Amino acid sequence: MSGHHPHEGAGRTTSPYAARIRAIEALLLEKGVLTEPEVQDGIAYMEARSPANGAKLVARAWVDRKFKALLLSDAKTAASELGLDPEHPAEFVVVENTPEVHNLIVCTLCSCYPRAILGRPPDWYKSFNYRSRAVREPRAVMREFGFEPPEGVEVIVHDSTADVRYMVLPMRPPGTEGMDEEELAGLVTRDSLVGVDVPRL
Amino acid sequence: MTFEPGAWVRVLSSEKPGHVRTPGYLKGKAGWIETLIGEFPNPEELAYGFSGIPKRPLYKVGFLQADLWDDYEGPAEDHLYADVYEHWLQPVEGGTT
């Protein structure tokens, strides 16, 4: 194998899983199932996606009521309107935080995540610790991220067990009335799109 | 569609081996049908190279956290949604929200 892949970072070659994946990749290339450019395209696809895409969707929803309604009813179409490419076999659904309800996303079975929009999930999202505790003690998990839902707020956990990928539409923080869409997008963190935290000024 | 929104259902306690999309902590638990999400190829077959056809109805099912965990910390309203295939659900007699 060529050994100059941009996704090959220090330390990766020591993991048995990494070694296995490299072996499978080498076989697929050797047998002509995949070509080197296809592998690079796949990596480029993932790297082109990031939480900044989610932040764009949220900021637009904060300033445009009609867009917000579309995002909550048909998130794939809403994403397309902003030039994002939500094409992926899975459904994409956005759930709204309100003064009464706070949403938290998890995938207890594996690591389902709206990758077509947000890219790869953070490592903690895939950890056994998060996956087991987010359903059982979501409030304790959020406290560890530095967020405690205010008194009277209901917590709803979404376990993405099947064909739907979920993203949270957080509430616009108070004191941001004068901010434009781009500034607002800058407040939207990846953690707030999963629901373990909220955007802050 | 077999189940209408608001209907109470119970998740089967099946120990079916292999690739299933019903997490263990929901098995045997009762909840309500929130909505029908749609119909999708059966992941339990797709995982082994089969077509997954006929497609199976997939529901968003709600569960009260207090019904899932004896020691749940939080208000009684806190709940959880999971996406569960119809063949994992059975009706709860007389149950409705």
C-alpha cells in the first residue's frame, strides 16, 4: 500500500482495528472493487461535512420563521435549500428545543448520527459510556457537559435505533437580538446540535 | 398501518440473535405510538445481504423514563423516543393515551 493517505495519523497504525481496516482496504483495491480515487473521494465527502452545516441550518431557522417550519417538517428539503446535500439513505429529522422541552440525541446500538450533514460524530458520542448513560441518566450526562435544564423543563431523549438520524434545533440565546445570521451560526456548537449543551453568548 | 398514534404497545421480549435494531433496555416495556415514520427494508435481513423486502413499518414509540428505569432521576414527564419496527411490537389490550 502507498502509505501516504491523508487520513493516516500518528498512532493509528497501532490499533488492531486500524490494521484490519487497512488490510480490507488493500484487498478491495487489489481486487478492483474500489479504486484509490474512490477512496479519496469518500474521505473528501466526510471531511466536507461538519457541524458548521448544522449551525447554518439553525441560524437560518432562528431568523426565518418559514424556514424553521420547513426544517422541522422536512429537514432534507430545508438542507437542500441552503445548498447542503442531505442525500443519504437515512431519514433526517430535526427536533426543536422550547422553553418547555429539551431534546438529547443518542444511538445506543452503535453510532448513528446525521453524517451527511454534520460529518463524523465525536468520539464521546460513540463511547459505551455516553451510549449507555444518555438514555438512563440524561440529566446527569448534561450536567457533566456543563448544562442543567432549567426547573420545569422536560427532557426528551431520542434513541436513533433505526432509519432516522436526528439533530437538535436549540433555542436562540437571549441577548442575540442584534446579531446577524453568520454571527448567530458562530454560537451553535456541535454539542448543542446533539443536545448535551446549549448555545451560549 | 396496524397501530394508530396514541395506541399503547409493548416491545417483544424476544432474544432473537444477530443484527436487530431493538435495544435490550426496551424489551418487555410498554409505550405509546407517537407516529408512523414510514416503511423501510428490514435491517435484520439487510445486514446479512438479503433484500429486506417486504419493507417493514417503522414507528416512533414513546416511553416514560419512569417506566424504563426504577431509579430514574428527573420529573415524571421525562420520556424517551425510539424507532421500533412493527414486528417488534404487540398491542396492549385496552391501552390508549
